[in-house]
Amino acid sequence: MSLLLGKVKSYTYVMNSFILLAASLFVVGPVLSIAAPHPATSSSFVVGADSGRYFSENGFKVSLGKSKWQKAAPPKSFQTIEVIFKGPQSNTGEVAPSLTVRRDDLKQPMGLERYVKQWRKDYPRFGFNILNSQRVTVGANIGFMLDLVHAETSNQLRQVVFVKDRQAVIFTCRDKKASFRQSLSDCNEIVRTFKWTL
């Protein structure tokens, strides 16, 4: 019984950490830093800021596509965030719209629907209302899309989730509600470039 209770507590901790991370990135906005230069990483020439391409050592790739946004290094404090794409800063000085690409390493293979179901019930606890949720096809990949709005702020987000074997990749597009539709066009352009490489 104590082993089962330990697994439930561990799962709850992981899911709460995931939701807290998504909420903090959404409400506070990303804090960026420069990554260490290693071959074929986000700060190397192969996938440097000018190329707009990102090749993950975890088996996927993504690029800016036709978007005018820029690729940025993720904060060092969030090691599961692989890359961030940022839109232009507004004239009012508000946080720029962004698209974070995060990976979640799973302990065992899991289907897409089961993965999404595990954490989607936690959104209301963090003040998010789910506007829409559905399966989507992106290129050769099946994903799951959730549109969310924060109940107490003017923030809106879209998440697109892909799962393969023991890994999930989560795209989170974030902006103010008033300008979200415009930012969503750029986010969708980037998400469309997603491909598994392994």
C-alpha cells in the first residue's frame, strides 16, 4: 500500500510541477538566458539564432517556418524547455508573445489521449478555462490541441501536444487575449514544422 501511495504522490508532484511551470511561463513570461555552445545545440552554428531551426537531441526538430519571430535560448532553470520562439515586443512594453517547446520524459510508453487526460483536469485549479480541445493532424503527426484562457488575467494560450513512445513534446503559445489571434498565426506556422527524427 505504501508503494502505491508513494507512486501517487510522485505522480501528483510531477503533474503539479508541470502545471506550475506552464502557469508561470504563461502569467510571468519567459526569462531568457544564453545556452552553452555545444555542437548541434541551440547556440551552435548548426542551429544558431540566424537559422531559426532547432534540432533536439531528444528526437525531434522544429523551425520558424515562414514566421517572423525569433528563436531564443530557454531559461537554464527549466531544463525541460528545449527552445523558445518570441514575437516582437509591443509598443506598450508588455511581455512579447512566445511559443515554448517543452519535452516530458515518460517512465513508460503512453498514448496521446491518456497523457493529455492525466493533466488536463488540473488547469481549472490554476485559473484556466478550457475553450476548446481536440485531436489535430500536423504533417504526418497526430497531436492534441487545447485552447485556454486565464480566468483572472487577459492571457490566452494554445497548447499542442505530441507523444511518441516515452516522450511528449508540448508547444505552448502565449499572448494577451487582445492580440492572441495574430500571435496564433505565427505559432501555428512554427508548430507545422514539427517532425520526429527518431
